[in-house]
Amino acid sequence: MRPSLLHTALASALLALAGGSQAAQPVLIATGSLSGSLSDLSGLNYTLENGVSASLLGGMGSGFAWAGGNTFLALPDRGPNASAWNSAVDDTTSYIPRFHTLQMNLVASAPGSALPFTLTPTLQSTTLLYSSSALNYGPVAPTTTGLVAGSSLQANGKYYFSGRSDNFAPGLSTNPANARLDTEGIRVSNDGKSVFITDEYGPYVYQFDRATGQRTRTFTLPDSFAISNLSASKDVEFTNTSGRVTNKGMEGLAISPDGKTLFGFMQSPLIQDGGDGTALNRIVKIDIASGAVSQFAFNNVINGKAYNSSELLALNDHQLLVLERDGKGLGDGSPGSKAAVKQLVQIDLNGATDVSGIANLRTQPGVAMVGTKFLDIRAALNAAGISDAQIPSKLEGVAFGQDVMVGGVLKHTLYLANDNDFLGAVAPNGSSVATQYNNQFYVFAYDGNDFVPQGISAVPEPSSYAMLLAGLGALGFIARRRRG
């Protein structure tokens, strides 16, 4: 796709801000949205324990990955749990983790438009995630209204993962036989046939077949990332003294442009490194061929305050972008909430210290990398007329896209997506959890010789979701029978 030149004076002015420097600030060129109140293309035709449809599209920006051309993969998290229905499982449900395939059509805007390009997202398919070997599901709880046994997630030799918090067995949280999965990061392999996904429950780093959703590989993370006191209640899990912080596990994922290396990022420091609210996050570097893991540290402090990290993106084989943000803005739910910190910072692994042998990073804080600002997202959106109150609180997905012609110059594109936490899903009492707000997408253009595009081979997308229905028909039947 090679869109035409800019048509408006505003567009030209925005681009002029980028100047001629190769390190110029990225500039917003398009926005788009997709309603979360739609049904996805999973084919699931039953309701979850909390009364919400199992096929609700909901949020889809926990992770966002380029798949070549104008194709992207979008990742929801563990499903609709914003409405209180059962505190014993932290209001989670048997929502099946999945990823969505989108076409993101970016075309030149009509003359007089506020932005030079128009972005139209279209849902193409939905792929459910499963294991071919048995998984650990939660117990049946007949005295608790609405709980459904884990067996409802098994059909035709497929064991589907689940967002519900009680789907685990005793032991370390990184046990790959546990069914619970809270997906947060996604990237596509260079051959286009696999997707790599990270999660917060383990934390886990898994490889899945892109066409079928079957898990094909587990990457083993150090035991120091795991917790040992597992519970369906986050309040109990908070009593752990080492490992990942509850609900703040492996949040981000990057892949090197050559497709040989994964980089996983913890949302907040491990408990033994100071835990949530402290400064030193761990990045794992995984050699895909061997599975070998090394670790690096990043100082997440901005203007004297530590911020959680939401995503990781590779510029090349050693420079990474880290998405740092507060939790304020659209969807936060608190009165008058306004975004304050939303930005991408750049870090460089060249010369960085491998911290695998450091049990507590606070004993050697000087080993942590310090980032330099790459993009002030909030300022860029403000400049385009988007107020702090309208900036999504949870910007979590970041991906590069294909290059476009802007003002006669070929520029790189950078896409941002938000996680709306399924807000607007219908609660058991029939009321809405909160005002529905759409999945938002923002496209930036930028120059930069440090960027190396990932070489992803084109693969056929599923022609329709009908190919999934054979496997899902039995699943829907079992779910309905258990409720009957």
C-alpha cells in the first residue's frame, strides 16, 4: 500500500513537527476503532458463568502484533471479570483465551480531514487456544452458584485454556499443565506459522500454531519468576514472598527482526526485587532455537516515580521500546480520571549486564538499564485534539506495520492499541459494568535508521471461522448440557 500525499494544511503542519532528523518524534497520522460489543468469530454459542456471552469481542488490545501487510493479530486478556459475580474466583470466568486476526486498512484521507490517513479495522477470524494434552482445571463447586466444572472446556481431544483463576494444581505457578491463562503479549514467527504468547498467571511463554491455536511449545522460565502459594484469590496470592506479583507477570513480548530471539518483560518487579511500585523490572531474553534464557534489568522510574511496563517492541536485535504508563484516562472508572504518563522509552541491550545470577536486584541497582524517551504518547495525542480524559487508561498493545508514503517520504508506522477490560459487558443483573468504549487504535509515522523490519512470510488466513465449528460444536453442547 502506498497512500498519496497529504491533503491538508494541518497534516502538513503535524508532519513538519517531525522535521528532517532521522531521530524525529513520531507523528500521529491515523486513528481507528472497533466496538467491543460485537460478537467475535469463535463460534461459541453459550454464556459464561457471569451471564456474558462466550463470544463477546470485548477488549482486544492487551497484545498487538504485525503479521505482514495490513494483517495484525489482537489479543484479549482473561475475559470479562469487571463485574462482581463470585469473589472466590476473583470474578473470572471460563472464558477461553484467543487471538483475533484483523485487517487494518490504512488509506489516504479525503481533503480537509484532520489526519492524513484513515484507519479501518476489520475482524477476519478468531482462534481459540488449547493444549493437546490434559490440563489442570478447577474443582466443581456445586454450592456456589454459577461455577462450571473444568470438563466443559474439553472437547474432541482438545483441552482449552481458561481465564478462570482456579484452574491450577498445587506446585509452582509456572507448571505448563495448568489451564489458567491470562494472555498479555503476542508476536508472530518469521515463517508466519506460529504465534508466541506471554501470560501473567505463570508467568508463561508459549508457542502456538497460528492456524489451529494448538500449543506446540513451552519455554521454561527460571523458578525465581514463579510463586509457590497458588490460589484462586489474588488476596491470598499476594502473601507470596518471591516470584511474580499477582496480576503483574509477563506483560510484554518482543521478537527480534530476524525471528531468532524473544524478549519478555515483567509488568512490575519481582517480589524479591522489591515488588510492585519499585523500580527494577526484569527482561528475559530467550533464544528460540535452544530455549536458553538470560536476564536483564530496566529502571522504570519516570520523574521520580516507578511505573508499570505494558509492552515491549524490538527496533532491531539489541534496541527495544518499552511502553510505560499510568492507569489513568478513559476506562479507569474514577471520577475525573485523566492520563498523565503514556510514553515509549528506548533501551539498548548492548553492554547491558546479564542479571541472571543476581537474586535481588536491589543489591546491585546500578546494573539496570535506563531508557531514553522515544515517544510521548500523551503529548502526541493531545496535539491531535485528543484530551487526557479520552486517552485510554490501558494502552497495552504496540506493533510496527508496513511503511507508508507520507508527504512524498517513505516512513515507518507504529500502531498502538488499548485493553478496555471488557467494560460494557452485561452483568448478571442485566446492567452494564460501565459505559462501553471501543477498542482504539492509533497509527504513528516516524523516521529512523535504527529500525529493522521483521521479515514475516505471508500465510493463508482461515477463509472463515466455519473450519473451527466442528471442534467447537461439541464444546458448546457440553457447556449447555452442564447448565441444564
